[in-house]
Amino acid sequence: MDFPDDLRFAENSLKQAEKEFLTGKDGIAEALLVKLSTGPFSSDVLAARGRIQNLDESRYVKWKRWDKKYAFSASFWKDEGYTSIDTTSHRASNPDWYSKRTGTTSFVKDLMIHRNVLAPTVDGERKGSPTPLGKPSNRWLLDFVVLSSLRLSFKNHWEQVVRDIVKKRSQTSLLLVAERLGLTIQEVLDIAQKIMDLSDRVIEHDSSDSNNNLTYLCKKPDSSLTPQVDITV
């Protein structure tokens, strides 16, 4: 398998782990980490392990204003692998290309239904001592943070592959990029818009010359780049 195939295999394994997570099982992330630890995503596994070791439960479980209830907060996911979900409307906040592609919006909606939230304190009381790093009272957070970390890593891998391809040359057909990676043209366009420098251009449609349609123009290409996956031109 080449890298896109490896990445899809890892994503399929992660999706299966997400399904198991929603059944209420705990500890499902460890098997996934072991499965991915010896392949091309070993560094991502190490990053995920580091996140659970330093997991701050108070970042995920918040006290509601004016009452004594506590809830799993979705507002802090924006720097992680899952799109943020409004806790009241349960609607996704600005889902990106990756969450649309992988369907993770539905995962986090289901998460908020299938998991109970305990007080984030050692004794279970609101005024009790907060749980130490890496030892949450909500044990399922350990799995969630691993899944989230891996989702973020895989999204970054796709974006890095596209970035390296289009930054290597002055002009790149995004159609060829989409075909090589097995992504839709809209996904590649969304990534290109996200990663482009201010001096670069993404041409979706050129009314004067159709040959320029779906093209990435790089102002300062770096021919020394060696993309993990590349197109043939």
C-alpha cells in the first residue's frame, strides 16, 4: 500500500473504534494505539499517548452558570480532531472539509447522548479537589482524547500531502491531485484554500482559458521538496 492507502486503513480502524466507543466500552483506544504503533503513524501514536498522560479533565467538563450541574463542554474542541458542537442546539460549529468527509459531526452528537458525565473532582463533590492530570473521573475521556488526537493527525497528514505537492511546482492541476489522493475535487479545493500563502492563487474557473481551471499557482515554489505522495505531470 502507498501512503494514501495506509491513511485510509488507519482512518477505517479509527472509525471502528469510534463505533465501539459509542456502545459504552472503555479502554478501546489502547488496542487502536497498538495496532498503529509500528506503521507510518507511530509518531501520531506517541503524540496521542502524551495527550492522555497530560489530560486536564477540567478542560472538558465544565460547571454550568448559576446551577450545580456540570456538562461535557464542546467549545474547546476547536484545536482538536473533532468539530465543535453547540451544547444547546447540538449543531456543528463551522465543520471543516475533514469533518464533512469523515462524518465525525454525527459522532460527537452521539457522544453527547451516549456518555454520562461525572463531577471532575477526586471525591465527586463540586467543591472537591480536581482530578490529577491523566486520571479523570470520567475515564472515557482517555479514549476520547486518543480518538480526537488521531483524527487531528490524519487531517494534518492529508493537508501536508497536498501542501507539498502544490508547493513543489509553480503550477499544479488540482484535478491530478484529487485523482492521485482519491479525494474529491471539493476536498482538495478546500485544503488548497486553507494552506495557500497570500501570494499564491487557487483558480477554480478561468473564463478566458479553461486550461487554467482547478489550478494552484505557487508564487515561490520549492523544487527541493520531496512529497510523500506526488503526481505525475
